[in-house]
Amino acid sequence: QVHLVESGGGLVQPGGSLRLSCAASGSIHTIRVMGWYRQAPGKQRELVATITEGGSILYADAVKDRFTLSRDDAKNTVYLQMNRLSPEEPAVHYCNAGTTVLGEENDCWGQGTQVTVAS
């Protein structure tokens, strides 16, 4: 089983930046992909960015020119650098790890970290 611990959320002014971190522990070797999703009030959870085991990165169109996803393999941690945040973007951000165990794919989620964008 994989355990995910997120950090780095908080309050930022419009146009500001935040960096989220997600540290994985447990059965690291089962992870195929890690990334971030976000969920605004009253809306469905949506993909922000993911990175595969091989290092391929996928960004949502809404963030690809402003956000950067990176990974530190030595620390089993992924980072999401978010720049030029918009007042329309506050949401709970969730770290996700897609795992494969005995041929079965599963999703592991962190507890979520709130990002608030306000003056």
C-alpha cells in the first residue's frame, strides 16, 4: 500500500505562486504514475498534472503554461509549482498515485490540501 502526505497549500493573492509537495511512502515500487488533481466546491475532481514512472508529464490545458510538475526520486516526492494563480482556481488539491499490484490497478489519494486565491 502507498501512503501519500501533501503539503504546501495555503492562501495566495491573485497572480501569486505556491508549491505543493507530495511525499510517498510504503510500496513505492508499485507506483506507475503520480500527480495532482483538484476539486473546486460544487465541481468534479479534475486532473492538474501527472508524471509517469518513465518521466512523461501530462498537464491539463488550463495550467500547462503556468504550472510545473517535477519529481525527486531520492525523496519519493513530487512537486507542483503553481504560478500566476487565478481567483477562479481555489480548490482542494489532491495527490494521486496510480499503482499496479498483482496486475490490478488501484488509485491512492492523499488527504487533500486547500489552495485559496484571494486578495
